[in-house]
Amino acid sequence: MSTPIPTPGNTTSGSPLPGPRPTGDPDRIRSDVDRLLGRLNGVVGSNTAEVISGRTHLLEQAHEVLTEALTTVDRV
């Protein structure tokens, strides 16, 4: 992969994405998930295992965004 991907729990905001802690804003959630899923076909590697690993990582990040959104909704 050409650009580093933040890992879940690796940012100061506790979010898998850089920047401020996500809110329950549906447009931002949709945008974040779309951006992550849009990168799935761009994952490259020297073998199938690397590609699968890279795609898995992106899917885990999208899952984290959705989980955080649900947690935010539960707090409201």
C-alpha cells in the first residue's frame, strides 16, 4: 500500500481515522466508510496474502467507524 493506514485505537482521539473524534453525523460516517471501502481495490501486494491482509485491515477500520457511530448513538 502506498499510504500509511492508521490502525484502530492508534490515534489520540480513539478513532481509527485521523482527526477529531467522530460524531454521530450520518454524512461523516457515510463519508468515512465510503472512503475506506473505496480503497479496497487499490490494495496491492507481492502475493495474495498481502492483498487479503491489506483489505482485511481496511474492512476492520470501516467496522471501527460503524462501531464508534453506534456507541455514539447509544450515548445520546
